[in-house]
Amino acid sequence: MSNVAESKHLTRLSAGSGAAAGDRRRRAGTARGQGLVEFMLVLPILLLLILGTIELGRMFLILTEATSASREASRYGASVGSDGMGGLRYLDCVGMRDAARRMFVMSDVPDSAIAISWDHGDTSQTFATCAAPPSVADIELGDRVVVSVTLLYAPIVPLVPLPPIPINSETARTILIDIAAGPTATVGPPSVPTSTFTLGPTPTASDTPTPSDTPTAGPSPTPTITDTPLPTNTSLPTRTPIPSPGGFQVTVNCTNGQVRFNWNSVPGAHYYGVYEVMDPPPDRQVCLTNKTRCDYSSIPLDGQSHTFYVVAFVYGNRSAPSTAMAVSCPAPGG
């Protein structure tokens, strides 16, 4: 009887432990299913937060690129000096665009996204753009170079069908040219008349005194005031005309249309400008350099005659044009 009772007791124990293990397995499975459902509910929100953070960072990076590019390009264009090719920085559209592109990390920007213009101190007074660039004579004291950079922002994952958002940055800087530095001094005579005092003769003592009851006094000094007249204003000397450059020569390579210009130097000239004769005017400036040659211009291979001349500049004043020279290249297959 005792063995039967023990076996029944063991059977009940094993049945109870099996039921408990089954309950634990069911509860673990239920917990895993519940966690999976909660994770699936939270996952979209988590992905939106991560994606939003990435997109916000990209937007600020593009804004920083546009701001840095406009500032760097205007800083390059406002400085005085050579662009390394014989031209001037504040007239070098290619150099300003290259300075802007050095600031781009993510963006691939065409030339149309970097707008360059020149004004007289206000954007409503724009007088030139890179399509029609100014000459040295057009730039005056106080003029500015204005660089506007426009980049487009588009989301990586377009969850919402939004068009590309333009991000624009515009920077204007005054061109550093002909700015006087140092103290100024007024040259000329004083504005008040000067007085000159002349004393009379001084009595001299004789060797033998002359007795006299009444002493005699020598002549008293009488001051004499003389006004010195101020010098009259003299007219300024007339400006000496700047001679035109001589020996102007033009050669062309009809393989690629490259044109080379050479001329003789003009004493005292700071820069030279080569122009192409246009009909109707104004003539188009094709080269600006402080040398007596220019090697970076070209003409189209169209069989048309292109006429050029060169002028010299001294402090923004230009000389008479040189002798005009014409070149042409036949059209391919012509």
C-alpha cells in the first residue's frame, strides 16, 4: 500500500511541475509577442526621428556651404591684385566661382547657381554682371562686388512630395581700390599776415663826452608793420595724354581658336585692356592684364572676321586705341 501511495504522489508532483513549466513557457511566449508588437509600434517613430535628424543636418550643411561660398567668392573679388593670369581679381568671374566651389562638400553646383554682379553701393544700382563684365574704367571708389549663391535642398527619402527648397546666400563687399591711407597735411602759407618789426638806428657812444646842461636822447625806435601777401592760386597742370600702345599683333590658332595678343609697353601704364570691335557698340573686353601679352582668349571657328585693339590704363584713365587688327578662322569642313 505504501508503494502505491508513493507512486500516486510522485505522479501528482510530476503533473504539477509539468503544468507549471507549461505556464512559464506560455507566459514567456506572451511577453515576447507583446515586446515585438510594442517594438513594431515604436519603430516608425524612431525611424522618423533618425531620418529627421539626418535631413536637418543636411539642410544646415547646405546653408553653411552657401553662406561660406558667397563670403569666400566676394572676399576674393573685393581684393586688389592679379588673378595669376595677368588680370584683376575684382574682374575675374572664373576666379570668384572657383573660390566659391572650394567651399562645397556635398553640392555639385553649376555656374548659374553662382551669380556675380557689380553695383554702386546698393543692389538697385547694379551696372554689370559676368555676362557683360565691367572694365577697369567702369569701377569707381565705393563700388561693390555682389555674389549670390543659390543651392537646392531635396530630402534623401521623399516621404512627403515636396519640391526642392532653394537656399540662398548673398554677400556684398566694397572693392579695395584707390583708397587713401595715412594722415593728411595742409600745405601752404598761414592764413594770417606776418608782421616784420624794423628798429631805428641805435645811438653810438663817442670817445669824448660832450658836456651839455640838457641831456639829449637818441631817436626812439619806431616799429614798422609790413603785410606779406599770400601767394595766388596757381592752375593745375594739364593732364598729359596717354600714348596708345604700339606694335599691336594678333595671331590665332585655327585648331582651337586660341588668340594671342602682343604689344609694346607704354611708360607709366598700370594695366592694358584688349577689346573686340562689336556692331553695334559697346566693344567687348576680352582681356585685362598688366603685361604686354594675353594668351587666354579665343574666337569661334565660324569664318567671320574678328577685329581687336588694345588700350593702356593709368589710374583708370585710358589711352587712345592702338591700330586695329583682324583675324578669322574657317568653319570646320568649310
